[in-house]
Amino acid sequence: MSAHALPERKAPSAAFAFFRERGRLSAWRLFTFTLCVLVAIPLLVVASSLLHPDRETWRHLADNVLPELIRHTLLLTLGVSVAAGILGTGLAWLTAVCDFPGRRFFSWSLMLPLALPAYVTGFVLVGLLDFTGPIATLLRQWFGPEVRLPPIRSGGGAALALTLALYPYVYLLARHAFLSQGKRALEVGQSLGLSRRQGFLRIALPLARPWIAGGVALVAMETLADFGTVAVFNYDTFTTGIYKAWYSLFSLPAAAQLASLLILFVFVVLFLEQRLRAGMRYTPTGRSAGRERLVLTGFGRLAAPLFCGAVLTVAFIVPVGQLLWWALGVAAQDLDLRYWAYLGRSLLLAGMAATLITATALLLAYARRQQRGALTDAMVRFATLGYAVPGAVLAIGIYLPIAWFDRLYIGLMGELFGREAGPLLAGTLLAMLSAYLVRFLAVAHEPLAAALQRITPSMDEAARSLGLCSRQLIQRVHLPLLKGGVVTAMILVFVDVMKEMPITLMTRPFGWDTLATRIFEMTSEGEWERAALPAVALLVAGLVPVILLTRQTER
Amino acid sequence: MFSRLLSSLIILAAAVSPLAHGEEVVVYSARNEQLIKPVFDAYTRATGVTIRFITDKEGPLMQRLKAEGPNTPADLLLTVDAGNLWQAAEEGLLAPVNSPILQSNVPASLRDPGNRWFGLSVRARTIVYNTDRVRASDLSTYEDLADPKWKGRLCLRTSKKVYNQSLVAMLIAEHGEAKTERIVRGWVANLATDPFADDTKMMEAVAAGQCDVGIGNTYYYGRLMEKKPNLPLALFWPNQQGSGVHVNISGAGVTRYAKNRAGAIRLLEWLSSPDAQNLFADVNLEYPVNPQVKPAPAVAAWGDFKRNPINVAKAGELQAAAVKLMDRAGYK
């Protein structure tokens, strides 16, 4: 689809002029604009609440809880972003560039925590490390009743759980960056006398910046939107305030207003970050095939697998072990044939959503490439903000226009044909998929935008000067370079959709339960052990594609 | 390619869209699937009426009803607390029902004075204590847990859970805001550790000796003791000389734009009848709302108690006030 819209002349500026002559530039602009507006409708619905401020609720929140909520939120988001950024980048560097025993195994297994919802990791951590957990109980038996572990139900505990659950976003993106950035720059660095560490810090890291920034942006947005995990730790954040206003004070307007502030905050931060690196060029330096790895020796050779193993154990093996233990206990009671249907629907939804969203994000990224500038950047940024909005609030923002459309349609059918029509959108897969698109466009956009940054205009020029037509340009130059980004985007969206709860609950057709809604059914009355069964099923279903796809990208 | 994808999506969407056949009642339920499906299945077996339902949290379900307006497919809204039913009625989402059967099956304090919603099971929120560290004779009332003698001995669940909001709302109804705020401040001062995310974790902490007493719903206690019968935990019925134990309901109301209003009322009446009451309440170790029906043996073993007779609608009316009060008192 994008094939015939690509530059057909050598210089990009000339190409734009060419488009203008033929009116094609406006086609791209129209496409970007339409898509952004469609995706932005739910966000605008949420933001429209600002027109009717609920002063009473606001005053109460501002006087009593807001200062603390903001402090908590900033601390948590900063903490998780930094920790997940460092952890994800470090692990990616180890498995993508270095060589040590077990590297091959860790390179894919360190991605696995992606399939675990963060609140599950959180719940398991609390269960293990709280006063009543096995570890603290043992310590008290050995060393006396006054021995205490640091309190796990705290900001630190929540940050730990979120970091362990979210670092794979950074890992996946940074790994792709390191794998594809080639080694020549590093070799140049070495020949200039840089040590390995300097080479990493001064060459590889800056070159991987768009990917790392994209991963950290996803982590930060997910942390800001998180409600389930912080609820497990009873650590109140801005999202807690949003749900308090809605569920407890019965003021959806106040909740939506708080959410709008959150959206605005994220928008400004992301936009600034993006503008900061707008002027930079990221060109792959040399092919990555046939490269040699940095073979770790001495201490590093021992420490690297130990470190990777430790992360994998805490972030994945322990929570999954606990889940399996619980799941086995309830399987006899709860496991039945319906699970095939849950599984099938989860896979179907996630697969369709991953395809649709990745394709849309790709088009959007191309559109942005065709016309750089602050306006396009701002529109794209806005269209990808759905990821930072607490799920249930966004679900309302999505459902209102759906219901409005159905009302219009039903009214129209009644007037025109005098017959009673049912809703056209509500309770259909189309509505569900559109909702997922709004929520997860950012997840596909970040890796694709990063990948596209690598394909510079000069590469297009070079390809054209060699006589490649648009189709060939796409097939032989763009696609190979984009493949990793597309795979990354699809994995992330697939797994995220499988885990998604509030939008699935709100927009699913009658009887269309999925594995995620099964988890909701169990946890809504605190039956965490019974929730382990759907959680394990979700894990297995999410892991298979993750492993298959990562094997493909493994070199 | 895109249009082909779109058209196949629409076909798929149409394929899963429901087709009407026979009588059916549509329920929006905040009570979870495993608690309601057995009951609905029994109704279908008894009457041939199909029940279609969808589960979600109360907040989203109510917004959904609101957004759908006259086009809503829902006939009945089912929740697990009175506060949300009160709110749904307040927003005009529910329609009054005049049913002599419901009025005789559901005690007046457990249904809306305007007949827009009806309790179907009773949930008691009571005191749980560690039998190794506390004698029952030391316990008396919810208010007493604010006394300094409990300093460092109390465990509570988070104030964000609606059950605690209802409890504090009832205290406001009885004592007024000023006195209730003193009580809640007293609780907070007595806390042994930060509030817990759920009742089960709180009760486990009481059993492990992290604290000595707590406040929780009886069915969590029942579930926990089923799994670990040897825990040194017992229930205590507070305020028996005064206003009685705080109770809440799981209940339902017929929606304003119900397509099958008569069917929804019949279902409600059946749910409140002796035939269904045990099925509805026992599956979650709750108390039947119908006074003619006895609770499950395991539940009856916890003993009889005096319930707070104030109408549970107060829990909704005063919920916002209760939440603000708890925020002021620093109850997280």
C-alpha cells in the first residue's frame, strides 16, 4: 500500500515537491490526520470532562490526597523507568553483543516475563516476602520473633514488581538495536583506544538511543496507567486517585479530569523527548552478519550468567513456580473444556489485534517519515497516548462513541425503514479491535519508529541511483531493515492484548470470555489461587509465539 | 487489503452477534461468573428461560448502561454491594418494581425504600481475632477497636474497598461525622502494619500474629478456614448490645430500559425465593436474604447474631462522605 507513495525522485526535497504537484503529499497528510483523529476520539472524550469540573471532588482530593499521589507517581515512574531501562539495556547488551556460557538460552528466556501480568508478579512477591510469607516465617523461627524483612507492601515493593514485569520492553527493543547496529563503529572505537566499557557507553549506547528511549517510554506509560499492581501493594498513585474519584466518590467527571492531566503530562514529556532527538540520524554502521561477539573472560564470564540467571529466577521462575503450584491445586475443580474456547478467543483476539495494530503503526510511521515536522510528530504522539491512560477510563472513552454511533444507527434505521435494529458496533469484534488499536498503537509504534529511523533518505537515494523502483526499494531495502521492528511490535502487541483486562471486559460480546477475563472473575473476589489456572494458560499461550518469533530473529 | 480485512472483520463480528430465540433475560453482573452461573443454569433448567450475562466491575457496567441508554440489552443489574445499587438508582438506571413476592422475601432494610433494587444475599463484616492472643471477652464493638489498648494490634484492609466504605458510612449514620472521624483516627493509630489489599491477607496476618484483631467479611474467613482449618482464628460478633453487626448485600435491580421487564422481575422473584436462596448464597458462604431460609451448615456454625437494622441504602448515600472522612483520617 505504501509502495506507490514513496519518493520517485532522487532528492527527498524534490520528492516532496513531486508529491505536491500530484497531490500525493496531501493524501499522506490526510491519512495521518484521519487515523490520528479516529484514535484520538476516546482520548478527547476523556479530556472533554475538563469542560465540567467537579469542584467539590477536586477540592477534597487536592486537600487530602493529591500531593502524596503525585509524589508517589513521580517516584514510582522514575524508579521503574530507570531500573527497567538499566536492567533491560544491560541484559540486552550481554545477550546481543557479548558471549558467555548460557547466552543462547538467556537471550530468549529473558523475554519471558513479558507474558506475566505485572499484578501477578506483584501478588506472588507479596505472598512470598510479606510477614506471613514462607521466608519471613522461617527467619522468625530461626532468629526470633522480632526479625523483619523490609516491608514489601510499599513503594519499593511495587517498583520491584513493575521493574521485573516491564524490563522486557526495554530488553526486546535494545537487543534489537544492538543486534542490528553492526560492529564497525565499535571497532573504530577500539582502534581509537576506547576500552570495552567506553565503547559501550560512548558508541553502542548512543546509537541505540531511539530503541531504548522507546522501550523506556512504554515502561513509563504502563507504570502510569497501572492500577492492578499498585493495588496489590496498596501503594497509592495518581491512578488510585482516578479510580477513587470514580468508584468511591461516584464522580466519573473528576476521574476523567485527573486522567486528562495524566494524558497531558505524558504528551508533553514524550513530545519533548522526541523533539530532542528529531535532528539526529541513525544509520546502521556495517552489516551485522558474520560479526564476532565480545567473549567475556575472567570474572565477567562467571558473573554474566549468574546475573542473567538471577533476574530470570526472580522475574519468571519463582512467580511461575508459585502459579503452577496453585494451578495444580485448583485444576481438578476448575479446568474444563471451556478452557479451549477461552484459549482460542485469546489467541484469535491477540493475533488479529497484533496484525491490525502493527500494520496501522507501520503506515503511521511511514506517513511520519514522508513528512517530518512538529505538527506530524505531535499528531502521532497524541494518537499513541492511549497506552498511558488507565485502562478502565480509556474503556469508557471508547465505549461512549460506540454507543453514540449505535444510537444514531438504530434511530436512523427506525426513521428510514421503520424497523427495530440492533446495535451495529457494540458487542462486536470490530469494536473490540478498534479499542485495542487505541490502547496499543504506542506499543507497535515505538519499535517501528525506531527501526524506520535507521532508513535514512540517503539510503533511499542510493537505492534509487542504483535503479531500484519503489517496490524493489521496499522489498530489498526497507523490509529487511524493518523486519526486526515488525517482529518486535507484533510480539509486544500480541502479549499485551492477551493480558488486557478492562477493555476486553467492557467491549467483549456476550459469552466471549477470554483467559484474561477468567483471571478477572477469580481475582475480583480475591481468589488468587484459582486465578492461577487461567494465568498459567495465558502464560503458555503467550509464550509459544514469543519463543517462536524470537528464535527467528536469533542470530 | 485493508478493506478486505475490514469486511472479513465485519462478517466475523456479525457471526458472533447474538440471535434472539425463545425468552431470554440479559444481566449485567458485578458478581463474578462462578458465583452466578450455577444459579442461572438452575433457573434455565426450571423455566426454559435463557439468561445471557456479562461480568465487569460496577463502575464500568453502570457507565455502559448509561451510554447505551434506551438501547441497552440489559434487563437486570447485579452488584455485590448496596452502595453501587444506590448509585445506579440515583442516576436513573433502575426502574421501581412493585412485587409483593419481593417485598415479603426481602426484609425492608435490605432493599431500596423506592423498590428499585433488592438484596439477594447478606454479607456480614465482622471482627476476626487471633484466639491465641485475644480472649473474646476483650472484644466488644467496632468503635472499641479505636481504643489505645489495641495500639499496634489492629490489622485493616484498605479503605479503597467498598466494604470498608460501607462500614464507615454506617458508623456515620449512627454517630455523625465528627465522632466517626475520631473512631477512624483511632483505628489508624492502632494499626500494626499498613492496610492490606484484601481480606484474606489481612486475616492471615492476624493468624500469624502480626496483629491480634481485624475487620473482615465472614465468607473470606470461611474460605480461609476451609483451606487451613488449624489457623488460630475466630469470628466475633460486635455491637450486639448496640446497633448490631454491619451487613451489606449482593443484590440487583431491573434496568430502566429493560427489554424483558416482566422476565427480569420473574428472575428476581425466583432468586429471592426459598428455591434459589441457598444456591445463591451458599456458593460463596454468604447469608440468604430471605428470613425463611437457613444459611449453609458451615455458615450457621459461626452462630447467630444481631444485624444492624439501618437500611443498607445509607451505605450508598453516605459513601462519598465516608471516603472523604477516611482520606482525612489518613486511612489508606
